[in-house]
Amino acid sequence: MTTTEAPATPPDVRHRVATTGARHTAGRVLVTLARSIAIFVPVFLVATFVTFALRSLSGLSPARIQLGEEATPEAVARVEAQWGLNRPFLVQYADWLGGVLHGQLGTSWTNGADISTLIGLGLGVSLSVAFFALIIGVVAGFGLGTLAALRRTTWVDRAITGFVTVISVMPAFVVGIVLVAVFAVGLHVFPSAGYVPAAQGVGPWLAHITLPAVALSFDVVADVARQLRTSLIAAYRENYVTGAVVRGLSPRRIFLGHVLRNGLGPALATLGLKFPTLVGASVVTEWIFGLQGFGRFANDSAQAGDVPAVQGVLVVSIVLVVVFNLIVNLVLARVTPASQRGV
């Protein structure tokens, strides 16, 4: 009895298949980029235009900040002319927008410093803490959510659900105070305040950002774990999982190849909203740990009435939201089967 082997796939056929797959992937990337740009441009224009309009309606002026409330109208008019505020509103907006497109966010009303430089100093601190908090949240959240889904309806599932519910209602500033009291004051494991750039040493840099990152990560851990648990359990109930079981696939292959890939979407989408929040809403945590970050700079600028600084914060916040969501969308398009099918 003779057996015949299946003919090998010719190299040119394999090349055509690989080329077609690469073109399909590039097409998905271009579509995602086009959608993001289509959303970013009108949001950016509307947000900046509204900010300028509110500044005009509020009556805030650099003359009031520099000369005080008792300044004469002549002195106020002279200072506003120096800042170009006596020009038509649309002309001011167009000039400022042109500067933003060239990377210039203007000059601070309070100290005359370059706003791009001021934001850059604070943003480096906040991005360090936010990225570390995101890493902690992703690792812990994915671990807890996966374990809860694999042990669903057991005591493990109930314990994890209860734990993430508790940490989700704990404010970051309360967690921060407890962490300082235990690990900085009590155990002397981490410094209680301050920041050291990574250029001066990775060890000191990590030591100074660990406690604030842990304090900010609780909400990320809770949201990612809950979203992942729910989506994984829903994926286990789908027909393609039943078909995989009937075909005799191993539980590990079913989970990695079918359940996890189809259940990642909601958890990844949650991260797209969480990261900008970590950067911009950490002002209280920065006060607790003595960090001069982006959130603290935004708060100080708003309280001082420094309109150009607030506008610069708005621009950077919009860019952060769009860029990070673009990254998440690209990952979703690459990982989840539904996105690859164009669903």
C-alpha cells in the first residue's frame, strides 16, 4: 500500500498570501488613523474655540494680574495692547492656533515663562507616575480578572469580586496617605515625597514614583478586572467555544486562542479612558507626595487665572487622549478577531 504526501505550497503562493495579509493589516491601520484624525480635528477646534470664548466672557486679563485690581483703565489698556488682546477675537485665536501647530503654546501671564517648557517639566513627572500606575493596573487587573473568570461561581471568584469592589471605592488620596504612613514613615521602604528624574538613576526614580503609582492604580485594577471577568465569561458562552470543545481542543488552547482574544476588547477600551485620567486628575495625589506634576500645574494655573497656561493644558490633554486612544484602537485591530474581520 502506497501513500502520497500532500504537495507543498509553492513559494509564490505563500508570498501572495503574505502580501495580501500585510496589505489587509495596513488597510486597517490606515482606516483607524483616518477615523482618529476625523474625530480629533473638530474636537480640537471646538474645544480651543470655546476656551477662547470663555476667556473673553470672563474678563480675565494679564493687566489685572500684573497691576492689581486698582489699576487705571489706561494702564490696563496699555498692558493688554502689549499682549495683543486689543485685536479682534478671531485674529487672536488664529495667531494662537498657528503657534500651537508649530509647538508654541504661548507665554504665561503670571511669570512670562514659556508655557511649553512649564508643561514639559510637569508632564514628565505625571507621565512617569501614570505609566507606572497603568502597568500595575494592567498586570494586576488582567491577573485578577482572568483568575475570576476561570474560577467563576467559586469562592475565588467571589473573593476577587469583593476585593475589586472595595478598592474601587477607595479614593486615591486616602490610599496615598495610608501608603505614606505605612511604607514611608513606618517601614522607611520608600521616600514619602519628592521626585527624581530617571536620568539621575532608575532606582531612585522608581522609588519616588512607586507609592503615588500604587495609589492611582487601584481604580485601574478594579475596572480592568471587572471588565475582563465579564467579557471572558461571556466569551465562554459563545458557540465558537462550544465548537472548539467538540473538536477536542485543550482548555489552554481554547482560552488563549478563542476566549481571551475575543474577551480583551472591553478591558482594552477601558484603558483608553483611564490613562488620560491618570495624567490629568492626579492633582490631590501630587500634593500628598510633593510632586510638581501636570495636574498640579493645571490647578495652579486655573486658580491664578493664567488663561494661556490653561489653554496649553487643554491642548496637551486633547493630544494625550487622542494619541493613547489611537494606540488602543491599533492594538484592538491587531488582537481581537472581530476587528480583523471589520466588525
